[in-house]
Amino acid sequence: MHDVTVIDDPAAAEVSLDPIRARLLTELAEPGSATTLAQRVDLPRQKVNYHLRALERYGLVELVEERRKGNVTERILRATALSYVISPNVLGAVQPDPERSPDRLSARWLLAVAARLVRDVGELIVGASRARRRLATFALDGEIRFASAADRAAFADELAGTLTTLMSKYHDESATGGRDHRIVVAVHPRVPRDEEPG
């Protein structure tokens, strides 16, 4: 089971967004059968089976084992990931594109960049999985409190200058066998979550 999997098929995305199926995916973090799930989600077993077949058809759940119980074979399934991200690819031509209006100070442009990041990394994960190879990535995530908008602007200018210098130092256009990488740096207000104190 993966920590996170990217859904890039529109039909699979539609299947995963159904509230009952999303609940079943949550419940199947631990393997279970239609019978055990029916008790947990308070639905008839036949209805749970119907939804499980749809999830299995799109690779969102997988068969773990089959157990014989008298004349019946009980199928034990589990989710293929603990969580799922839907790729912007499922939107086709209307997916966000940062090239349409490259304004690095626009929140909508930042959202389009983030969507491209999800799409690209999702495709890379799929390719690396098929090739049975690890995917080399690096990410930083942190928080900073600015005293003023002027400090935030000064930080952005200094960060851009530092990154430009660093990229110039390591970028080698003529490197035989080199591989291009994308760098994404974002600064946005932190969204407080309900479970956080204060």
C-alpha cells in the first residue's frame, strides 16, 4: 500500500469522489470483506459489493486474499493507498496552465503552478513504478511569520536572488546525460486548521 497515489483517469476520479466509495476507501486502509465493511458503514452487503467492484475496476482497491467459508468465497480487499490525489489531467483542456498568465504574484498563478506540480509528479511516480525505480525528488516545507508586508516583499526578493545565483552555479546546459529539473518555491499565508489550538 502506498502513502499517496495520484488518480489520473477521469473515470477513476469520478468513482473515487462518490461519498460511499470514499468512505469505503477510508475503511479499507485495513483489509476487509464486503461483509465486515457492510457492518462498519451500515449498508447492505450487496450494495457494498457493488461499490467495491467499481473501486477494484479502477485499481483503487486490490484483492489481498480469498477465504472459503462453507459454499462461499469471501474476498478480502484493501485500498491501494492511504490517500489519493486527483491529477489536473482529468480536466483535459481546462486543467490549470501557468503559461496562460505567468504573474508570479498572483494566487491563481500559484494555484496553476501547484496543479502542474501534482500532474508532473503524478506522472513521474507512475513511470518510476512501472520501471521499478525510485524517483529522486526533494522538497522543503516550513513556516515563517513576517512582521510586515515590506518584510515579506524583501524576503521574496532575497529568496529570488539567492535561488537565481544557486541555479546559475549548478545549471549545465551542455551536460551529456544531464536531466532537467523543475524548481517550485511558493510563499502563501498559512491556513489554520480546526484542530489547531488557539
